[in-house]
Amino acid sequence: MISKPLLAVLLTTAAAFTAVPCRAAQQAAAATPATADENPVTQTTTTTGQVRLTTNVLTTEPRPSGLMPLYVSLVALQITDGAVTTWGVNHGRAESNPAFQPFANNPPALWAVKGAATAGAIYLSERLWRHGHRGEAIATMVVSNGILVGVTARNASVLRSSH
């Protein structure tokens, strides 16, 4: 059974990554007029007189339709993995991932690390998309989800085999 504090963390984490804030932010960004500071091409002159053009293009294209489901599934997988890990540790299992061993016996730390990892993957994907790298944004989320599917499946099989 999931404890009330753990359930609160799970629900809060899930609510933080729902589509509503992302969609609202996307619509607000599309409605905001561009300023001179957002010029997509900046020209600078080097000391040798060479002209260097740098681009700072932020896309105005809509978010790829596959990203939001990938964000939601990553959050769901992190919650599932965190719950399975917490349950396993509470029932005598040891965390096999050396990177997570320091956090396994401390649920708030475990959830903080999982939240940070999820937020980091989503942030990276959003940044890639906004800078015109749609394929890389989707690939980042597919790889993140794929890795977590493997980890969660392994953890669940370890718990099933212990019964």
C-alpha cells in the first residue's frame, strides 16, 4: 500500500507535468510579439575585420505532436519506477544501480532525483525543439522513455521473482 505522503508526492509530480501549463506557455509565446533583442541573426565584426554571423533562431512552429505524450509517459514511468524502488527497498530489496544507492533508503531524496532527471530530459527536449531540432527533441524523449522502460521492467521482474 502506498503511504499518504508518497501518494501526495506522486500526484504533485504528475500534476506538475501535465499538458495544460505547457499548452498555455506555448500559446502565450506565440502571441508575444518579437523584440529587437530576438533578432534571429546577429552580425559581429572580429578584430581582423571578418564578419561573423550567428543565428539565434527560436522556432515558431508548433510543438511536435509526439512530444507531449512522450513527456507524460516519462513522468508516468518515473513515478512507477520510484514507487517500485521504494516498495522494494521497504521490503528488503537492495538498489542495484550504484548511482541511486545513496538515495534508495531516503524517499524524499529519491523523488527529488527522479524529478530532477525528468525535468532535465523535458527541458533538454524543449530546448532542442525551440531551436529547430525537432528530430533530436523527439529522439531525446524516445531514448529517455526507452531506458526507463527497461529499468522499470527489470525492477518489476526482480520484485516478482522475490515472491
